Amino acid sequence: MKQFFKYVLATVVGFFLTFVLIIFFFSIFIASTISGLQEQQVTNVKPNSVLHIQLNYPIKERTDDSPFENFDIFNMEPQITLGLDDILKNIQKAKDDPNIQGIYLDLFYLRAGWAQVHEIREALLDFKTTGKFIKSYGEVYTQRAYYLASVSDKIFLNPEGFVQFNGLNVELTFYKGALEKLDIEPQIIRHGKFKAATEPYFLEKMSEANREQLNTFISGIYGEIIKNISSARNIPEEELRTISNELLADNANGAVQYGLVDSVYFKDQVLSSFRSELKIGKNDKINFVSLKKYRHSPSKESYQKNKIAVIYGSGTIVSGDGDRESLGGDRVSKAIRKARLDSNVKAIVLRVNSPGGSSIASDVIWREIVLAKDVKPVVVSMSSLAASGGYYIACPADKIVAQPFTITGSIGVFGILFNAQKLYNDKLGITFDQVKTSEFADLGNTARPLTEAEIGKFQKEVDRIYDSFVNKVSKGRDLSYAEVDSIAQGRIWSGIDAKRIGLVDELGGLETSINIAAEMAGVEKYRTISLPKKRDFKEELLKNILGEAKALFIEEELEEYYSYLKKLKDILKLEGIQMRIPFDIELK
């Protein structure tokens, strides 16, 4: 019998090792395949070409070079999706490219934040200053897609399509009922008026104060959207509001009648329009070049010794290096330090797209910004979100630039610990017992509620960190403590309102921030570098063969529903004192 078990064990171990080796070599094969595919030849753009832009994927701040990002396992090739950095760079390149005559916006559904969409839209408006054309076509235009398309010289819509032009709404997720069903008690410690931040954990709907705050917030953003569409389409703002309120563009004829689109066309008619614009025959091939191919076309940029470092910080702020979905305090602070110590880097632009997170990790990054500011200009560029800890790391910068649609502010601190005693005892039948050497030896134990003494300790720390937060904003923004406190208390602000109350200096995108940084540094000729340095994908693959692949494949399959899974994961990580906008605001 012993011999039998020995053979069984050997078989199991052998099978496991074989499986691991297969996965290992298969992953190496994938990495090598991608490496070969990514070493593409330069794309030669033919004269009289049109840049074809499709944005039907989640747009991230930087192009992701992960080996599994959108990898088509059946065709053994990566489906390259460009980040916002490359999208903007290539639109700028096309503007000055004599071979590019115009842009074709092939639109339907945009999986990007409003601030990102606005930044692309601004780049397209700049492209049009050369006199080149932009034409858009969509079977259906979602609201964000239409906002982007509104810059076009001509907007075409499928005869059976419609324009989703129906206003904005904000939907918050509340967890009180779910936590009660699980017998989990959220133990919340907050400062002063900072209540809306933790509402999702103890309420089933918004408080009136929070509802009023969010209504003011989205009304301001919607006003900006209406204003910009009105300017582009020459439709009075009040008329646009009527179209939106009464859903007058819910079919193709209505969209044409009220001026939202120019023509109702099938795809072949759209292509004929391009041929007419390019002055080619009706059967001639149109030289469309996709963004991902145009990325590899020759650039006129010359090598410059002087550099502007663009440092990207995206995701929830966490201690350590973080991962593809988080902003690692150590990784970003190292990048800032590297740029500070490099004498050829004349200025730093910190690009922030973060809801905040760990107060300690935020402070680590804040310190490096302060040190960098002492030796060279530091400018912050805010993307869709730069709130709470995201604002904390921004406040010491020389200049802060935000988009009109940026969600920022949320200057506040809260602590949350979950008491799962009833879950363990009543639902799972698990009990715990212990011995300890001092009163606070088991501080943070989820198997019991906090004691009054422990709550007092946490409250004192939350108040201290809030006081430190307000003082740092006060110093960084040259405002009094009372002024900051009056606009803090966890309240969120749009970029427009943040500029009005002094939390940001300018409205604009990444390019605006880089120009400001270069001007402050006194350099005219320079090149930009991106930090932190992207991880070598072969190293990353060997480091985490299955974990990274699993996350990426799950995201690809779940698409927009992946955000709900991510929310759940983030909730489970909400332990200790946080500088974070604690509810996810999605403008729909």
C-alpha cells in the first residue's frame, strides 16, 4: 500500500510539474510572438491619406505594453489599443503630416472618461486649424461619442441609428443592504462634516446634502458640454437643452431635423463622400491608415538633450510598487526622484488620474514632489479624476492644470474597519479566542467590534491627518486654513469650479501642462520622456505568468461590467485610514 501511495504521489507531482512547464514555455512562446510582432516595420503613409480613428476600447492614460493586453489567443497576435498619450501624439503628428488630408472618426461607443474625451476633442480642434477636414460616421452615437463627433465638418448617421443625447446622470452604489445580509458592520471614523464620503456604507440612498452637491456638480459639467456643442454645431444652447429634455434626436430623421447630424448615410455613401473630398474616382481605393499603424510612421521629432519628464500616476494609491490598476507610492516616488536628479530633465509634469487611496503612500509621493519643486518646475496635469489623495499629491506643485470635466477636491480623511463577528459566529460557526500582552495588541481585528478606546485612537489619527491635509493644501495653494477648510470637508468639484475657488490654476490638457512646464523652465527645444519606465513585458510575464493573464482576460470578457468587480475588490481593500473619494462617480 505504501508503494501504491508513493507511485500516486509521484504521478501527481509529475503531472503538476509538467503542467507548470507547459504553461511556462507556452508563455515564453507568447512573449516571443508578441515581441516579434511589436517590432513592426515603419509605416509609410501614402499621399492623400486619411487617418482612421476608432476608439471602441477602454482608453488608458498610457499605451499598455503588457503581453496579455487584448491578446487574441486564437490568432496568436496582440490587438494593440493605444493609450491617451499615443492618441494625442498621433493626432498632433497628423496635423503636420502633408500626406494626411483629414480624419475619419469611426465612432459608436467610447469607453473613456469625459475628461479624456474632451482632451481628444481639443486635439481634434487643433488639428482643424490647418484647414484639414474631419468627418464622422456612426450607426449610433452615444453621448460621449457625439460630443467628440461634434467637432467634425460633417457628421453622418446610419438611417436606422439615433443620437443618445439625453443629459447626464450620476449613479452611486450603496452597500448597506449587502453588508447587513452578510452580517458585516462597517465601523466608520470620519472628520467633522465629512459624511457624504461614507454614505454608501450606512445609507441606502443619497442624503439631501449629497444630492444637492452632485446635482450642482453635474449641472456645471453638462453646461460646458452644451456650450461646446452649441459652438461647434451653431445651435443655440436652449435649443440643445430642449432636444435633450424631449429626446428629439432618438431617431435618424430627428437628428437631422434638429441639426445634430448633417446627413443620414449608409456606409457606402460615407465612403463616396470621402472620395469626393479627396478628389479620386468612385472606384478608387481610399488610403485609410489606422491609428495603430500610423503610430509607426516616421516622426519629424529631432533628438534634444533637454527633457520634460511626464510622470504617470493612475489608479488607487497604494503602498509599494502597485500593479496595472493601482498607483504604487514607491514606484511613482522613485520616478519623481529619478527626474529630480537628472540634470537634463528641466521640468516635471505629474499626470494624475486617481481617486486617492492610502494616506501614507500619498504622503510618500507628496514628499518627492516637494523635493523636486525645490530644484525644478513641477506642473500637475489632472485627467478624469484627481480627488482626495489624488489632490494631496498635486497640491504642492507650482501649477495645477485640470480639464473642465475633471473630478477633483474631496479633501478629507476617513477610516473604515469591518466588524465581521456575526458573520464568523452566526453564519459560519467560527469563533476565535486569544491572549495578548497589551490592550491594543489586536487592534484592527475583524472578529470583534472596536472598543471605545480604539475608536478614540482612530478618531485622533483621522483628525490629525485631516489637519495635515488642509495645512498642506493651504501652503501649496497659498490659501488660509479657514479658506481650505470651507471648500474641503470631502466635497468634490469639477475642474471649472476648482479653478474658480483656487484649487487649480488653469484649464487644459496634458499638452497645455507640458507647455507651461517648458515655459517655466525657460526651454524652447526639448523632448518629453514618460515615467515610470514601462515594465519589460518578458520580465513581467515571467514574474507573474498566470495572475496578470487572468486579470486581463477577465477584463476583456466582462468589458464594461469589469468595473463592478473592481469596485468589490476595492471595497475589500478599504482598511485603515484613507484619503480616497470613497464612492465611484460615473457620469452617464
